[in-house]
Amino acid sequence: MRARAAAVVLAVAALALSACAPASRGDWRPPAWAPEVVRVTVPVPEIGAAADGSLGAGLVPLRVRSDAVGVQARVALLASGPTAEPFNTAVTQLVRGAIADRVAATATAYAPAASPVGSGLGERGCVAESTRRPAAELLADPAFGPAGGTGTTVVCGIVAAGGTMVGQRIRVVAGGPEGVRSDTTTTLYGDVASGETSAAEGLWAEGAAPVLEAHIVEALRRGAGALSRRPVEAGDEAQLAAVQAALATTVPSDGGFVITLAPGFTAPDLAALGAPPTTEPLEIFVPAEVAADLVSPLGARLLASAGEPYTGPVAAPAGARAVDCTLVPCVALTYDDGPSAHTTGILDDLAARDVAATFFAQGQNAQGYADTLARMTRDGHQLEGHTWNHPHLPQLTDAQIAAQIVDSTRALEVASGQDITAFRPPWGEFTPRVLAAAGMPAILWDVDTEDWAGPADDVLIARAVEQPRAGSIVLLHDVHPGTARTAGAVMDGLLDRGFELVTVRQLFGGQMPASGAWHRAP
């Protein structure tokens, strides 16, 4: 009887409790995180040499090597004219800065000098992912580092090529007997339509870093297992400085920008979760819709160029570009006596290598080879006179000398559309009287290949490749089959030694001498 009464009491109590409980909701879910504004991602690959074709002929590779001061550099310049100069100046300043540091360290003056035959310097320009290689590896690799592995190397990677925007990452690694001494990276962007150029941090507006800082900490604390949805706690100056430094690493990615946080990043919210400072670089993706409110006008143009083909100005021919022969060793290949049936093949070899030469043509050949002379001008090569029909000028009267110069000048200018500003005296024969009567500077040579004598191909190649030094003028003739047959091998051999193949005008800094006789550049 008592047991039955107890059961009744329990049942009544249970009924009472159930009547007081709130009704359950089958659609209830715990509060969800708001979508991430930024996120940790993977490194953005560089465009690389194979894909540099997206720039067309918009890139000019540059390679500098000096064993005397211990530096080797690979960078890329723009070839599109005046609007490219700000970008090119910023790039070459980094190279010159690396050289200056080595000059100070070695107490050795820098002068451009060609390397020995077989140095392999014909391969130039940026190599994909070289800017990410371990510093010690770069210094030890002869394709990138200085001779002996101690000194400074400069490497590059193309990180943007769309619309009129180009971006290049340049890394400078300095080493010594004790190992790597310094390692710095600069990322440069240029708009070849306007000429505006800036380091990567210039892509962002003032005040972008604090905004990104909060988003980055929020993404990292979620990754560390945080459950709180309270606002991110403000960090200290070091935390903000780390984000500001990351802006200098900005590269475009599909749908936004990626910045790289250096190891050692921490924040109060992360420390509270027991998360230690980061030990590896962190790639942070900033979507375009977020970046759009934080970027500068240049950054906005870079965002807009994502995925577009490069549409920058068409590159100038090699002979029409600005070349700094105080930075790189230059040599001028010159061809006399033509044009002839062999000249077109030489022009083809020059075009295939995107290099320039100077032709000293006879006036009597102008009419028969007008198309060839016009092509020389279109291809950017320099054309100068070699008299009308190759006489011994010292044996002529002043009037006859003047006629040889004037008649050939008129004929060559009509056929080529190019101004004739200098001459080469046949056989190199001249006197002060000849120079006065000609009224033009005489351009001679300091390397005579004697191709006119018909040497064996290997002998001719060796003479043309081994003898030049920085500033040399090489004498060849585009009327001999052996010269035409070996032209490509001669060009390749000079490129292999690190030479830039330029016109005589470029060799003289872009301005021909006003008078006198010149065997080589000063």
C-alpha cells in the first residue's frame, strides 16, 4: 500500500515538472561565425620565364656579373620607352646599391667587364621561384651567385603582368665567409601607361594596416580554436608594425591580394589561447572586395588588371632602347661594305636574339638594296656611311672627299629614312685633312676579325668573341658568306660572355661624338 502511494507521488511530481519546462525547438542551431574577411592561403607562384610571353616583347632581361667585386644580378627591365624609365630606374637602383655595398666591402672600384668564354651568361632574366630559394643555395649556385659563393646575388621574379601593370619581386642576398649576412626583398609595380612606379606598400592607402591587422588576428584566432565572438583586442606597436611590413610583400592573386606575415607574429588574443608566435611565414589572402576600400589608386588599377592580358606599349627595337653601358659591358658589332645578298641573314640573326648592330654601307649599293636599308631602320639598327665606292680617301682632293661623303649620305638617307651622322674611312685610312673635309666623326674599330681574308669559321668566331672588351667596336663585313654564316654563333658567344650587343650610338651613351676619330668608346 505504501509502495503504491509513493509511485503516485512520483508520477504527480514528474507531471508537474514537465508542465513547467519550456517547449523544445527543433530548428535551433548554435550561433555561427560570420564569414572570414581574410584567410590564410598558399604562396602565389611567380609568373616565370616561360610565361614572360604574356608581356610580349615588353621585358628586357638584364644580367650583370662582376667577379672583381663579387656580385651577380638578374633583373628584368621594361622596353616600352619613356614611361618605362621610372620603373627601370627603380630596378637598376637596387642593382647599383648591391654593387655599391660590394665596392665598399672590397675596396675595389666597379667597372663593367665581360666574363670568360663559356661563362653561360646568355641565359638572362628572371627565373621562376628563385626569389623563394634558401639564401645560402642562391649564393652557392653559379647561375645566380657570385664566383666563389661569397659576395652578393640579386634575383627576380615577375609577379604581375596584366593590363598596363607590371610587378617584379627583387631579392638581394649578401654573403661572406661566415655565411648569409643580409637578405632583403623589394617588390616593385609600374603602370607603363602613366609611368607611375611604386614599391608594394604604395598599393595601399594610409590606414590600411590597422584594418587588416584586426581581420588577420580574427582569422588566426579562429584557426587556433577560439569560441569567443567578441571584438579583437587591440595589439601593440610591434603587432601593427608586422602587418605594415607585410604590405611591402603584396602580390596580386586570383580575386584579390596576398600579403606575407613574417615569422614571429603574435597578438593578445592569440596568446590568451596559448598559441605561440608563428614560426613560418604566413600568406594572407585579402579579397578584392575588402582590398578595394583600402588601396591607393595604383593599387586599384592593379586589382582591376587581374586576369587581363598585358596591353602595355609595344617595345622599342633593341637599337632604340636606352642601355647603360656603365652598368653592363657593351660591345658594338659593325658591318662594312654592304648591303649585299648576305645582309638579310645577318638581320635575321640579330632579330632572333633581340640585339642591335651598326652597318657602314656604301652609297653605290643604296638603290639596289633599298628594302634592306629600310629594314635596318625598322629593326632599330644604326646605319652610317662608308663613302660612295670605297676609295683611298687620303689620295683624294678635299672636294672629292666631300663628294664621297655627301653623295653616299644622300643615297643612304633616301633609301633608309635614317639620318647619317658618321662615316667609316675605307681601310681605316684618314688624316686630319680627311676628317676636316668629311665634316663628320670617323668611327673605326679596336677588334679586326680579318673576315675579308676568309678564315675558317671557328677562327673567325674565336676572333670576334674572344678579343672584345667592354666598349669595343668589332669590324666585320656583311659582304662575305663566312661572316654571314657565323653571325649567329658570334652573337651567341658574345652574349655568353655577358655582353650587351648595342649600336655605336648606344655605346657612346646615346649621343654620337661630334668630331674626331674613335676606335672604341671612351
